[in-house]
Amino acid sequence: MKAASAKNFVTFDVEEWYSANYASVDASQCDDSAGHLEKNVDRLLEICAQHSIKATHFIVGDIATNKPHIVKKIHRAGHEIASHSYRHEMVFRMTPAEFKEDLRVSCDLLGQITGEKVLGFRAPSWSVNKDTLAWFYPILHEQGLLYSSSVFPGKTFLYGIPGFPEFIHQPVIDGIKQPVWEIPQTLFSVLGKKFGFSGGFYLRVLPGWFVSNQLKSKNKMGKSVFLYLHPREIDPASPRLTLPFVESMIHYYGVNGCESKFSKIAGKFKGTFVRMDDFIKSLNPAG
């Protein structure tokens, strides 16, 4: 991909404020009676409209079940509806059969709401690892999906696949080229250690100028970048989970300035953003 044609993506993981995969979290008593999710989704839609951006929204199944009007609102605004699983479970904690059923239910629900087939998937908490690769992509293909955006091609104490290619490609697993595309995170390196910069904790903690410079640099190299956020990350008033110190920092640090930072970066690169499904279709017209 030439630098001049490098495209980027704005993506949102649409889930409740209490959706998290930390061992210490018990979300069974949590709710969103104050309507934080819808308020935050509305604000993200406003920012996208302000900058004429069409985004990809990876939506958890319980939103489709309990708040289908939010899915309809996103879809009416011209954004892509993709799957973020049904139960927000870690992929590596599921058997292939469990993952297949979770994916099927999620995609079926979202498709019924929008009248369009779901083409993309993002694993909760970047939970695709080396042990899942042999069956992960074949199951996506069987469900009729065209792409995944689920891999962190480095290693943290929570997730990652070191050595995984850092560009959009069809993964080769056990010598077999997969029909499904992967849109992995784009990382930067410091002293041989790789870090994210374009979403979640990384976007919240890093200065906006640094994120913009990294995005510009990656594009010059012909690499696409996706920004990603959860609706709770632009809402300082959102309820908060009780978490150990490190997990609390990862989950909440930088929330106060996140909306402004995200909007400025999105505006700066607004001419480069496309929906993930449209981009993959351009690579695979027959799909």
C-alpha cells in the first residue's frame, strides 16, 4: 500500500461501562439505569458527524438484546455494525464450539436489527492468542465474516501475539492462507519493546501530538492505523468498577481529557478514515 493511499479507521467497542475481563470484576449487580451508554454513543456519533467520518462499531450482544435502538441509531447514521462477541468472554477461555455459538448468536442478532450481514469481528480484550489461531479464523469464515480486528502483535501482561505481522493481511496458519483478513493494531517500538498508541489506555495516556505523529509516520510507511475507544472512555461521570490499582489505572487513567484528544486527532486525519468493511471489500471484491 502506497503512503498516499493509506487509509485509517475509527472504531468503537460498544459495551456497557461494567464490561471488563479482569478476574476481580463481578458485574452481576451492575446496570446502566442512568443511560450512560446511550449518552456516550450519541456523543461519539456527534463527533463523527462533525468530521464526516464513518466508523466501525464493534457491538457486544447484550446491547443488541437489551438496547436494540442504540444499534439502530448507529446504523441509521451510516456506520458499520460489527460483532464484539455476545457475552464479552475472552476467546482463549472458550472452546471452539463455545466460540462458534457465541459468534453465531451475536451476528444473527445484529443482522436481524440492521437487515445487513455482519462482516467483521473484534475479540474482547484482544483475547486471540497463538493457541486459538488454528480454529479462530476458520470459524469466522464459516460464519461468513470477511475480517477480524483482534490481534495485538506484541506482548503485554494481559494479551498479545509476539511476532504476528503488523499489517493488514490474510494470516497463514499452519501453512494455510486464511480467507479471512486480519486488521491488527499498529505499534511503535522503544528499546525493542512494542507499545500501542492509537486507542484505549494508550490513547488516554499519550500526548495527542505524539499519537498524531505516530499515525502520520505509519501512514507514510503505507500502514493503516485504527483509533479505538469504548464509550465510557469519554465520560468522566460514568460509574466506575472497583479495581486493584494497576487495573484501575489501565481502565480509567486519562478519561478526563480523552474526548477532546480523540476529537482533535479524528479531525486532523478525517480525510483518511473509512469503514473497515468497505476497505476489506476493496481488497477482496469477490467477497
